Amino acid sequence: MQTPLQNLTAPSNTSFKPTTNAVRVNVLWFLSLVLSLTSALSATLVQQWARRYYEFTQRRGAPHKRARIRAYVFDGVKGTKMYRAVEAIPLLLHISVFLFLAGLVDFLFPINDTVTFYILGYIAAFISVYAILTVLPNLILNCPYRTPLTGLAWRISQVFAIITLLLIRELEGALHEIMLSLWHRANRGLSRLHGPRPARWRATLEAEIRTRRKWLAVGLRQSIVLNAIGAPWKVDARALHWTLSVLDGDNEIEDFVARMPGFFESPTVPDATSAILALMDVPSDRSDPILGSRIHDLLKTCKPEVSPLLEDARRNRLRVCLKSLWYCGRGYNQPSYSRPLPSYVRGVFAVPEMIHQIQAEDDVSVRLIGRCFGSLLAKKLAQDVTDHPQRYPRTGIGFFVTQAELTSLSMLLETTSRNVMDWLGKRGAISIANIVALATNEAELLVADKVPSEALDIFQKTLEILVKELPYPSADLSDDLAVQFCKLYSKVDNVWGTIWLKYQLRPIHERLLGTNSAYSSAWSQMQVTDGSHPWAAGADPWTGNYVPSDGTGHMSETWRVPSNEIRILPTGGQSPPDDMASMDYASVVSLFPSTTYGAALSTVLPLDDPEMGPIPVPTPEQAEARTAVALEQIQESTAGICHGSGEVHEALVGTAAVPDNGRA
């Protein structure tokens, strides 16, 4: 009698032969199994290697012996490229997964099509995401996503990119002469200003080829490092913003602000000034700037009567804040910063309360640093009035200044609003008044050499900024301002301790001496009173006149060239009030009527230079003739008014004070 199992047994004479599908499935699945086991074993080995390295480097002993052992073992790790073995382990595991999925699809096809297509759809979606994660770092270098195949994909993409760029370069070289000829025909005269675009395009192409070759040579990881080092300033700004957002407490913020000057001066930061100034401006969400508001909060704790700090701590915090603000003010006055002063800075740090607090400070270092910051604010405010007439929505053209700006300038320059309005219409007047206000108040301390070195260094740098871009003073500079500068210069003229200050002020002194009669008269009277002394460039050293080694200093040839200045003068008989605070804040007050203006021509008298020879001075008849010609030119064209420097400016039809909201 036979059992059921015996009935199912195949005849012994029948040979078994597996199907092709079964062979493929078994090959794929067994390979997947082997690779998985290999990956697990490799991970165990790497763990043992790392533990062995740790034991060598952390063993007890003398420090110099430990250092040598660590360096010796590390050289072995680096020389045998252990990192490649570590990166290969995930690659084996990923290959194992793909082999298993391929075998699964091959196994399901003969069984049921519906199940197979569902599984195949999921696998296709997974492979697509995997491919995107592999290629994405090639497009975005700082992308955190990557796979074990990303490095290989990176090198393949760089090879294709280099080949493509080389082909484009060869094609451009064959058509270079034709493209250059067509460009010159289409852009006649522009090549002198900017150069031909085909040439610049070829230079850009060569630079891109060099970059791609470097990336291919160093690999993906080092390419990310190189791009991070050369990243734009916005990366630093976002990092600083995050740092400020997590700081808690005035002491932590004070420590951050104290390190701002070092960040400004750091040679490793590409554009530290832009990164910091971005945190001082109002963001897009209209909230207070994170850095400006933090500094303002610190300054609130530095008021002498209500400060919770001890006196030394209060002065130190105030000095730290003002020094950092000075660096910001220097950044606002750089040629690369062409935007107006941020509204938050103008409305918080340039207000009378803050200015008065700084000017009334007893500490010399704090007060001088604060005055230097105020001088930079005054320079930027005055520049915004003339260079950014459209910073407020309004009607009409001309120079417009808000009542808040006018009050700030009056406080910073320590004068009346009427003088400020008068100086805004005269070239170089505001700059000279700014220098006088900065140096006069601390002249006695400067002469006595009682200024701390830190504050003195900031004062010298501030004065260099104010003098560097000082335009040629207008010939009709007010007599009071000229006399004030004359008194300042006379204080430092014969003092050897302030030779650097005289060296900065002497070019202005020479220009005013040759162009302003009131200044010449005041200077002559002071020489009669104080005793004559030479002021020419070749004066002996014992007189206190500093002559630079190259003999040039800040003198420029343009200062010796006579120029004609066309000024806009009021003819309606109106004059601005002494104090603009008496104006109605909500009203727009025109200081001069917009239809009654005349043009006057003033000749800038040249300096007598023994090396260049005397420059002829026009006679009164010649001046009148030039005036008539200038008036005819003005009547023929109203596009702009040409000043002595040759620059074309917008016609000054009116000077008005408007409220902060800019509405007339």
C-alpha cells in the first residue's frame, strides 16, 4: 500500500531543469543577500578600526608622546584612504536593495500582471526620487541631500560641462571676428566706455572653464568648501541675524556689539560692511531691524540718571555701542553704499535726544567717539538731501529736507536751521561746517594731547573721511563759517602735537585763502596778532608745518584750476527762518518762490603755484561777459545746471522743508 507522499514523488528517471525566470530571480536575490551580509561585516570592521584609532590617540602618557602617536596614526588613516572604505559600505547596501527590487519584479511577472504593475509603479517613483537626490547637489552645492552615487555623478557632470564649454569656446573662436565686427557696428562709441561684449563674454567663458576644471580636480566636498568661502555677504548676514535672535540678556548682546569692529576689519569676510548694515535696515516685514533695535536698547540703559549699571560699566557699554555705530556710519559713507540712510537709523540715532546725550557726556573717549559718529551721520544726511531728492513722495523738483532731518543737522552741526538751509545750497559748506563742529569742540584736548588713543584713532579716520571727498568750496561761502574754520586752523597751526590735524586741514585752508575774502582777512589779522609764520608747502619743520615725503599730500590739480560756478540765488527777498522748529509740522513751507530765480557767476580764484606759474585771473569785464553767456545758455536749455566740476545736476527750483511722511 502506497502513502500519499509516495504518490507525489516524481519518477526517478525524469530530470529537473529550472526556468530562465527562476534563474534570474535567484541570481538577483542571492547577490542582494551577499551584498547585505558584506555591508554588515564591513560596518563591523570599520567600527573596530575606529575604536583602535581612538585607543591609540587617547592613551595615557606625556602630551608630546600622545601628539606624535596621534599624528603617526592619522597619517596612516589618511594615506590608506580609510574614508573611501567608509563611503563604500552604504553603496553596497544600496546596490543590495536595488538588486532585491529587480528580482522581485522579475518574480512577479509570470504570476500576476496587476500585482506586478503596482509594485513596479512604486519602484519607479522611488528610483526617480533617488535619482533626483543624487543629481541635486550638482545643481545646488549647499544642498544637504546626497547619496553614495552623488560623488560619481558630480565628476560625470563636470566632465560633460567642460566638454560643452570647450565646444562653445571653439565655436566662438571661429566666429569671434564676425561677432566683434557686428558688435562694433551696432554699438558705435560704447566700446571705449565698457569694452566689446564679445571679448568680455570670452573672458567669462575662460573663467568658467577654469572653475569647472578645478572642481573636477578637487571633488565635490572641497568644491563646497571653496564656494562657502567665496559666498556672498548675505550668508554672513543670515548667520548674524540668527545669532542675534538667540541671544538673551543685555550682557550677551553687549558682548556681540563689542566684537562688531573686529568683524568690520576682518580680512577674511568678503563684504562685512554690507552684512552688518543689512541688519540695521528695516526688513520687509516692517518690524524693527534686529541689530539696530538691540543697540538702541543698550543705549537706553546708558542714560546717566536712570542707568541700572555702575558708572564704569555704563561708560564702557556706551563706548562699545558708539564705536560699533561709528563703524556703521563709516559704512554708510562708503562709495559702494549708494542708498539713503535707513529710516530707522535716521529716526533713532540722529534725533536731538540722542545727540544731546552724546555731547553732554563727561568721558572724553565716549564723547569724541559719539561726535565722530554724529559727523558721519551729518555727512550722510546732507548727501541724501542733494543726491536722493526722490526719497520722499512729493510734488515739484529741487532740494527737499524734512523738518526732522533739518533739526538733526542743526543739532549735529551745532548751528541754526537757517544756517543749515543756507549751507545746503552752497558747495562744500556743509562739509566745512561738519569739520568745524567736530574739531572745534575738542580742539583744546587735541592740542594738549589728552585724547585716549582709541578715540584719537577714530577721530583721525573720521576726519580723513570728511576731507577726502570735500568738494571745492563755493566762492560765496558765508563769512561766519569761513571765520570759524580760520579760528580752528589757527589753533592747530603752530602746535607740533597736532601736525596730523594741520596736514588734513591745510588743503582746505589754502583753497579758502585763495577764494574767500573774509577768510583771507581773518587769517591776516590772526597772523598780525599771533605773529607771522609761513604756511606754504615748503615751510621749515620747526614751524609746525608738516610736509609729506612725496610732497603731494591731498593736493590735487583740480584744486588749482579756476572754474565757473553758476549758483541759484533767491531774488524774491524771502529768507528762511532762524529756527525751523517754529514751522507747522504738517505743512510744507517753501523758503523761496519757485519762479523768481537768477543766476550769478562767481570766479574761483586760483592759487599761486611757483612750480606751475601764475594762472591768469579774469578781469571784471571778462567775468561779466561770461555771465551773459551763461545766462543765455540757461535760457536755451533747462535740462540741468552745470557747476564748476562739470557735473550736471537737477535744477534747484526750490528748497523746502517737508514733514517726515513726505506729503506736501
